[in-house]
Amino acid sequence: MYKNNEGYTDNTAGEAIERADRPPHAVRQVIYILRLIASLAGMEIVGRVRLKDKETGREWN
């Protein structure tokens, strides 16, 4: 729950910040597929998966 400077809850700002921080759908989809492949091989991903967008250079953890 996000609160503004005066201590009141601010749902609109909280939702905007949450959406801005969330990785794009393509990144979430790649991580899902990697976990699925590992699972099919009888393994699991233990650490963080770190991806880098080749076009923008932005990194996602």
C-alpha cells in the first residue's frame, strides 16, 4: 500500500509505481519458459534470472 507525503493512502500513485517497476510481459514470459524448460529436465532455477534487452540495454533481474 502506497502512502503519500502526508501519510494518506494513494492508490492511483501506488498502482502507477507498481506498473512502472514490473518487467514487461516479454521478460516475464521468457522467465516462465526458462523455468518450464528446467522443470521438464528435472531441475529448477535456484538463483535469480538476469536478462538484458539487446535493443534498449535495460537489464531485468
